[in-house]
Amino acid sequence: MDIWGIIQANKLDSNNANDFELISKGANPNSVDNLKRNSLQMAIMNKSSSEMIELLISKGASINQKDKKGKTSVHYAVIYLENESTIEIVEYLIAKGGDIRARTNKNETALHLACQKNSLKVIQFLIQKGIDINAKTTENETALHFACQKNSAEVIRFLMEKGIDINAKTTENKTSLHFACQNNSLEIIKYLIEQKLDLKAKTNQNKSLLHFACESNSLDVIQFLIENGFHANSRTKSDQTALHFACKKNSLDIITFLIEKGADINAKTKGNETGLHFACQKNSFEVIQYLVSQKIDIHTKTEAKMTALHFACRYKPLEVIKFLISKGLDINEKTDENQNLLHFACESNSLDVIQFLVSKEFDINDKTDENKTALHFACENNSSLQIIEYLVEKGGDITEKTKQNETVLHFACEHNSSIQVIQYLISKGNEINAQTEENMTPLHFACHNNSFEVIKYLVEKGANIQATTTYAETVLHFACQSNSLDVVKYLVEKGADPNAKADFYKRFSQTPLHVACKSNLFEVIEYLVEQGAEIFARTKFDETPLHIACQYNSLNVIQYLVEQDADYDAAKFLNQTVLHLACKNNSLDVVQYLIEKGANIDAKTRNDEETILHFACRSNSFEVIEYLIQKGLDINAKTKEDLTPLHIACRSNSFKVIKLLVEKGVSINSLTKQNQNALHIACQNNSFEVIRYLVEKGIDINARTTYGQTALHYACQNNSFEVIKYLVEKGLDMNAKTNGNESTLHFACQFNTSFELINLLIEKGADCTEKTNENQTAVYFACKNNPSLRVVKLLVEKGADINEKTTKNETVLHVACQFNSPFEVIKYLVEQGVDINAKTKFDQTALQLAIQYNSFEVVEYLIENGADINQKTSENQTVLHIACHYNLPPNVIKLLIEKGSNVNARTNRNETALHIACQKNSIEVIDYLIEKGVNINEKTNYDKTPLSISIAYRNQNAVRILLKNNANVFELKKTEITKRIR
């Protein structure tokens, strides 16, 4: 048994002499499984003894090797071991060179994982060992965010005591409080508020704590938030209120409480949905009755013209449907695609609802815009024979076709209806060879679904077995995708051509044999060849069946095709041979077999001039690479871009392959056409083990690319504290600059905002005042990258000038507002004296950018601190124009006007805020602007009034409001007056 057999059987045991002997005799401890886990990671996962872990490390098991998700052995110990065991093993791994700061592909540290597991002792140990407490994931989540997701008060208190950034926000602008509300923990919410967390913080989607609490169905949290000043009608960016979320969750207690606290029962989302629409999706009769009793507008239609009845029919409850009709809902309402209630009922396969609606004299053959009838919907949704028979008995026209020329029989065959339904439809006269717009017959659909019983029945009833689609696909092409030898045999026996060529998209000129090779169907392939299928047939990309078999690693198929004299040196599109494809797909058996049969090992691709060794290195195939080197492949062969196998191995981050190539004599300092060496590429991929190895082997650490980047620039780009520290200690120039004058500190601030990393660079001599060719500073890049307050403060304290302007005249405040920096960062910059009214090259102020990209809180703060509310852009837009353009909630518009924004200010196109609000159909905003004295009849440069714009955009409610407020209809052109408003 090899080492993998033991590990995967969970039997790796220090007390087992055979296991020790196997490892001691040189079994490779760094071989990996399909998830790229090595023996050490698997041993930890399987809770093997510490003696076995020590043995594996002593035999060369890589501690810092990463699996497919970027996890190292340290991560595995934190995830799979329990408290004391975790600490013991992690301490040992660190002593042996384990990187405590290593990050997964999601940028999670061991601390994040410990918080996810709620392991206080492990968390305490990791912090004691110096792990960065404020490290962020790719989603900008800190350990505190993870702890709040797990509702661990003990862990949260400990992290707070250790100085974690309590105001840190994720990329979605979620704070720890949002996570606590999401996870329904009032105790933690109260504690976080005591620690001065911002109660009013909102996410990028404008979701408040109240919205999250309603989503998680937490009445006690909701009551607490309302008592602490939360408004029941606050809206998200999609205009959802707390009531919408509560209706989605079907919580009558919460809905009742919110309405008692003033929630607007008729509030609509941007899709014009009310709470009733959401309640009807959840089938809660009790909630629906309550909402109706509270005078909700039952006639409201969504943007897609769906009423509550449409949702009720889709989600089946007959009692709800009857109730809504009894309250006056129009049974004949249709959606914007002309779907009626019966169509929805047929979608949901509800016989009792269908019978009820038909009893109300519905036109059973009524069509949607796509010409679909109730019968189409029933067949599409795999309805029972009982439903189909009922619809036909009641007059359903079985011959109707959609706009794509699909009959109900097409739908039934496409959606795998029962043989009884198919038989019934044909018995009622459905055309068996009817073709869709793409010439698909019912038989094509049946073959695609591998329905042998249906296929036989269709053929017996006269289905044309030679029918082809618009793309020349035969029924045999479809059958060869579906792994049924019986179906394939049956079709060939009935005359289907095994050499027919399809011409569709990626299947250009593919025969059924190509399709079968892709699906790895050996018996089907063998049968097709026996029946005369052409093994040399080529697609328009020059692929033979053998090329396709090599892409899918099917040795038995490949052997069979070669035995049938398939050409193993045939080159496909771009000169890729079957060997290239086998190397790319990491199959040693296939590679050995093809080379033994005489395949050309020196073949190169056409455009990139890549050898099979390049392909193998890209796939991290150690055994294949070792075999190819033994066969004499040139280890220093270069592609058109001068990439050697070593460059490609560094891109793939395979330490084992890199070590093999270096030991076999690869040129370590070879440069690509961009002047990148292997170290540059390794730093791009953040592998400390590979980087250290290359440096130890004498690679030029100060080499620069064509763009002037050093290895340190790449390391800073990838947020690796350990790598940066190591490279600086090895003498890399801290202040080296690219051709664009970007320093390593610029890169660190531009691509990550780790306080620990930035502080290290500054301690080692990085200059905070350096500027790029575009006058960008480190603090500019930091503010552009959603930084923590600690990072910005550090840079400013070390000399960064916050009023420095780029060549586009941007200050740090502009980018902080544009890229959604945390509120506390913006507040700090203002307190430090940044010019709040500075203009960019395009005359944009921080306030105008904040309106577009930031929160209400930031907008309010900037105005209170002197931001000029009537400042105009180069297109003469004020913040009010911008707010209306981005369809911001009414509370933002009200704030701007209350603070002095001119409602009649005009852009270069002579548009007022009202013109823009009418385009966006912002009803509340239109009402408010009129109330505040906007000129209702103002014309743009193109003679458009708010009324003509509302008509053009078919905004019926806006038209009503404008007419009610005496908008001048005489200014309309004749075409505008006659335009139909739906």
C-alpha cells in the first residue's frame, strides 16, 4: 500500500510498524491528492498522533504547502484539532518553520478560522504568538466579524480587549453589529453598542441593523432597535423596508409590531412590490389576512405588472386565491408578458387551482407574448396526465405553437414528461415531426433526455430519424451526450448516420463519435466505430476523436482509438497535439502510452511555441514532468514570450515541481520578454516556501521587469508579511520604484491595507511622501482601498500630505468618498484639515462623489462640515441632480433641499432635478420637488418638459402627479399626446 492509500483510509498510525516503514523507506510525503492536500495535512485532518506528524516533517513533508483552497498545515490544525491538541501541534509546526501568518485563497488567517470555530484558547494562543489581529479577508472581514457570526460573547470581549478594530467594515460595508443582528444576539448587540459601535451604520445596499434583524426573524432585537431610534420605514437601495423583510420571513408578530410602530404598509420596492406580494410568495394565509385587514393596497402591481393573485397562483394556496378575489382583486389581470393566473397555476401543477380558475370562465387558450398557452406551461412543468387531460377536455388547443414554433409535444419531450402524457398528446393529433424555429423535433428533445421508452414510441409513430436541426445536429448527436448504448444502437439500427457532422458553436463539424468521446462512453464509442464511424474525422478546429478523448483523460478510449489506427501526432487548432492535451490533463498513463506508441515529444504549439513540458508544468503534474525530463525534453525550452518550464511552474506555485526543475539544471535566472524572472512570478503567487528556495539557490533578487518592478513590488501587491520581511532582510531595495515612480509602499497601500505590513515597510525606511508620476501618494492609494483608520492615521503621522493633489486634481478625500472608505476615515481626514470643497479635473467635489458612492451618514457629515451644496460639476450638475440621477431615497433629497440645494438649478442640458426624477419614476421625490417649488413646466435644451419625459418613459404615476399639479399639456407635441401609456 502506498502512502496515499494509508492516509485516505484514515489509518496513518505511529503505532503501526508498516506505516513507519513505508514512510521511512522514502514514500513521498509531499504527493498530493485531487484537492492538493499533502500527507501532513491529511494526517492532521485525520487526527494522527504527534509522533506521526513529527515523522512526516522529518521526512520532508512541507509545512507551508497549500491545498486547493490555499490552506496550510497550520490552518488544518486550527480547523480539525481541538483546543489543547491544536495549540500543541501549531506550536510544533511554527517551531519547524510553519508560517502563522499564512493566508488561504480567501485571505483568511488562522485567527479567522479559530474565530469561525469559536476556539477561545486557540485565539488567545495565536494572538500571543503575534498573529495580526486586524488581518482582513478578501471580503475585508476581520476576526471580530467572524466571531460575531458565531455569537460568541467570550471571544468578542477578548478580541476587544486586545485592541481589534471595532469599526472595521467589509467590502459590503457590513460592521460587526450587522453580523450580530444577522445572528440574532441581543446580548452581543448591546455590548457592541456600549463599545461605541455606530448604531446607524449601513451597508453598500443601504441595509441597516433593523433590516438584518427582520431578515433573521428576531423580535427582541427589532424591539430594541426601534426603542433606540430606528425608523421602521428606512429603505435599502432597492427600496425595501423592514416590513418587506418581515413579510419575506412570514413573521406575523414582527409584522404586527412594525405596523404598530408606524411602518408604511403600502411601501413599495424599486420593483413596486409591497409586503403583500412577498407574503403571497410565502403562503401565509394568516399574514395575508392581517395585511388586508390593515388596509394594504391589494391592487398594487409590481414592475412586471404582477398582482398578489399572480404570486398566490404560482405558490398554490387555493384559500389565499379565493380570499384575495373576495376582496376585489381582478381575476383577469395580466403581467407585462401577458401571463394570466391560469398560466401561473399551470406552472405550479396545482389541479385544484386550475379547476377553480377554469370554473371562472378563463380563456384556456389565452396566450402570453411568447404565444405560450396554459397547456405549454403544464407540459413545461412536467404536469400530471390528469392536468393535461383536464385542460384538453376544457378546450385547450393542442396544436398551438409558441413564437419559437414549439408545440406542447416539444415541451413534453424537452421536460421529460411521462410516456402516458406523450401518448395522450399524440393520440390527440399533436404533430410528431413538428420543428421548432431551430428545427428541433420532439425526437431531438427525447434523445437529449435519454428517454428510451419515449424515443421508441415516437419512432414507431413515424418520427423522422434523419431530421436535423438548423446546426445539422441529428438525433444521434443528442443521444451520444446521454450515455445510453441501447438508445444509440436503436437509432443506428433505424438508419441514423454515425458520420453525420453537426455545425453548432463549439461542436463545429463534430460527429457523434466526437460527442461520445467527450462523454467518455466506451461502449458507445466501440459500437459507433464498429458501425463505420470515421476515427480520422476532424472538427473545424481540427480536433479528431482522439484529441477529445485526451482532453478527458480516458485511457481505455485512447488505447482503443490508437489500436484502430487513430493518428496520435495529428495537430488540432494552434498545433496542439494529443500529447499536449494529455500533459495538460495530468495523465501519466496516457502520456506514457502515447510516447511508447511513437507520439512526437518535440511538438510545439503554433502561437505560443509551448512544448509538452510547458503544458505539464502548468498542470503541476510532477510524475509527468519527471517522466518527460527522463525522456530528454529540453528543460530550458522557451515559449514565444520566453517563458521556461520554471516560469510556468512558479505561476502554478508547485514547490515540488520547481525543486525538481532546479535539481535537473533549469536556468534559474532566465528572463521572460517582460524581463520577469522566476522570483517575480513566485512573489506574484505568494509562496514563501518557493521564494525562500529560489533565493537560496542564487536567483537575482534585485532583477527588475520591463516596467521597473522588483520582487518586492509583487510581494507588496500580494499582502504577504512573511515574504516582505524575508526579502527586505535579504537586501532588496525598499525604495525601488517602477517606471511610473511607484514605490513598494504605493503597491502595499494600493493592493491591501494591512496595518502590520504597511508599518513594517515604514519601519524599514519606506517614504510616505513619495509620489508617482501621476502625483499619487501612499495615503491616496490607501484611501482608494477601503482602509482602516489605523492605516490612514499611521501614514499621516509619518508625513503623508492629505491635501496633495494628483494630476487629475484629486485629493485623498475625493477617493475616500468615491471608493466608500469607512466613515471614521472620512471624518478623520476632515478633522485633519483636508480641503472639503476641493475640485477634481472634472469639477467634482467630495460631496458629489459621496452622493454617488457613499452613505447618507457621510453626505450629512460633509454638509455639516462646510461642503458646498450648490457646487457644480463641469456639466453644471449639483448634488441634487446627482442624487436624483442615482435614484437615492427621499430622505437624501429632503436633506439636500433643507440644507439649501437649489431645486431649480439647471445642468448644461437645461435639466432640473424634476426632469431627472421623472426619468427615474421616483414618485415620492417628484411630489417633494413640486412641493418645494420646482418649475413644473421647465424645458430642457431638447424641449422636453417633466411631463413629456414621464410619458416617454411610460411612468403613469408620475404623469398623474404632474397633471394633478397643473403641468402644461399644451406644450406637448402631438406624438407625445397620442403615445400610449400602459
